[in-house]
Amino acid sequence: MRTVNTDELAPGMILAEDVHGPDGRLLLAASTILEKRHLRVLLVWGVTEALILGDPDGTSAPEDAFPAEILHEARIRVEALFEPCGSQHETLIELQRQSVLFRAQALLEGHEPHRVRRCPLIPPQERPLPSLREFLLDANVFVSFPETFFRILEVIDDPASTAGHLANVVGKDPGMSAKLLRLVNSPFYGFPQQIDSLDRAVALVGTRELSQLALGITIVQSFKGISTDVLSTREVWTHSLACGVFARVLASHVKGLAGESLFVAGILHDTGRLVMLSKIPGVVAEAMRISLQDCIPMYMAERQLLGWDHTDLARELFQSWDLPPTLQETAAGHHSPALSTERRSASLLHVADIIAIALEYGFNGSSWVPPLSTGAWECLGIPVSVLGPSIRAGARQVDDILTLFLP
């Protein structure tokens, strides 16, 4: 017998035990010979794995679908990404396997091969380097947001807000209205019918949820003016948006976590680094060199240089913007989720960030897959078998999200 991920099941396999839905309902009985209709049932109900009878070597593995040379090339690249993190945790082992399949598929379809990450050729920041307090006081880091931003925050903060309140705020910004409707009509939600009004969108998604999405759109637009020779800000945003998508998909497997809030937290999680790029690009460049040479995560290199990192800066920024506390703690706690007051949300975002780096969506300066924080996966209470389906579901959404947020 062996446990098989739902999206790797195939007709003809035989169940070794009963399969139940998340609510405990019996879906398929032991000894069922799987057919295509059974596989659809399992996917619809969100079942992520099943115990199958037979010799583990008796059925083909997903890797068998790729030519040997493509699989070899994919493995070499992925192993290089994972090597410094010491992937002994079962979650990282499965993520590495899924990353090989993901890259092999991209190579098979003729996608552009990865670009070699090189340290930027700009001078290091002159010493002395600023403390966080000095940076906040001297660097003029506080972003100026449009009036819509603060009106949206009022909607989020008011539990009595209705669809009419949100429509009144967003309706004054035709571009925002159009983007929200495009988002609701995209594969991000997958509604079967076209949604043609904000009132209908709010009824389906929720006032608070749609308000948080509007907040994310506003923040991305407000940061478009940043220019740097160290990192492409488009690649940083690509990474952040992909992180948000994977966070939302993973949240669907975890009871009690809000997908829209986690999506926005993913958008925000590297905000501090974007501000650092615009104000102290030499420090970011030096942190990239240290990270690459010493095989350590970027945030650790930042702390070596400054005594603080981009998440410390982000927490100060989020407080100054009066973002919802849950959103602040989730986004700012993604590298140290055990220390966050929103541990489960921060842990999930931590995992989503690792997934986005492993799949090389965009580039935020991290050349390596970072180690998994102790206890981060365990506190989510989900099996590692959700990784494969979540990666494939997220990948189907990322391109649409990028087109929407980064036209």
C-alpha cells in the first residue's frame, strides 16, 4: 500500500481504505476501483490524498511523463535552489519534488530557462549604516497614498459596512472598479457566470474581503514609482503576487483562515524591501552578495548589516498606515511566524513565500530556498499532499493576477 496525492491518482487504482470528505461524509468505500468520475468527486470535495492498494512500483509516477534529459535538467536546477536550506523536513522534501515536476513541465513546454542570479554591480552602502529609528526619521520612507486608500480602510474597520459603502468608495475610482471586477471574474475565483456589478461582487465575495483586495490594488499602484538598479521592482512584485496567490490557495485547506486577507498579506510581505531598494539600494545589494556567498536567506544578511531587516521596517510602516492588525502581523511575521501574534496566518504566508521562491516566480533578492521555520507547517494541521494540488491551482491563477496588477 502507499499514500498517493489526489492529483496523481489514476483510473484503475484500488482504494485500500474508505475515503471521507472534510465533513466526515463517506465519499468512496475501500476496494473501490477508481474511475474518472471518482477522481472528480475527490477533487470537488478537496480530498488531498488516498491510500492505494498494490506495489508502489506497480504504477507509473508523475516523473515518468518527462523525457530523461528534461527531468535531469530540472533536478539540477531545483537541487541547487534547495541545497543551502537542508531539506530534511517532509514538507521541503515534497516541495522539492513538486518543484522538479513544475520546472520539467515548463522546460517541456519550451518556457524561457531561468536567469542566473548575479549580484548587482553597484558600490556598497557607505558606513555607518542607519539604525531602524534613524532610517525611519531620515529617509522619508512613509508613502503618500490617495484618498481612496483611507476610505477603504474605514470600510474595513467598520463592521457595519455594507456593499453600498464599498461601492460608494470604489465607484469614485473607475480604474479600481474595473480591476476589482476583472479580479472577481478571473480564475482567481472561478465563478461560473460573469459578474457585472460591484454589488453582485460584494454579495458573492463579501464586503470585508473585497475591501482588502481593493486595498492591495491601491498599494501596488502607489509603489509603481520606485526605480532601482539593484532589483527589478516588477520581479519583486511578481514574487509578492505569486506568494499571495499560493497563500490564498493554501488557506482553502486550513479551517479559520481568510484567503483574501492572506492574498493581500502576500502582496505586502516584501514592502519593507521595496522601500529599502528606493532609499538604501547599496545595502540591499550588499545583502544580496552576503546571501549568495554565505548561502543564507536575504533577511539574515540584512540583519548582519543593519541589525534590522525588511520585516522590522514593514511593521513600522504598516502601523503608520493603520492597516488592520491581523494583516500587519501576518505580513510582517512571515520570516518568524512563531513570534507573531497571528502565528497560523504568518506560518501559512511563510510557506507560501518559500513556494514562490522554489518555483522562481519573480525575484526578491533571495537566491536560495530558505529553511522552514520550526513548527510552521505543523501548526497548519494539513498534510503535505496539499502542496502538489495547491501549486497547480496557484500556477493557473498567477498569470491572470500578474496581468491584472502589473499590466
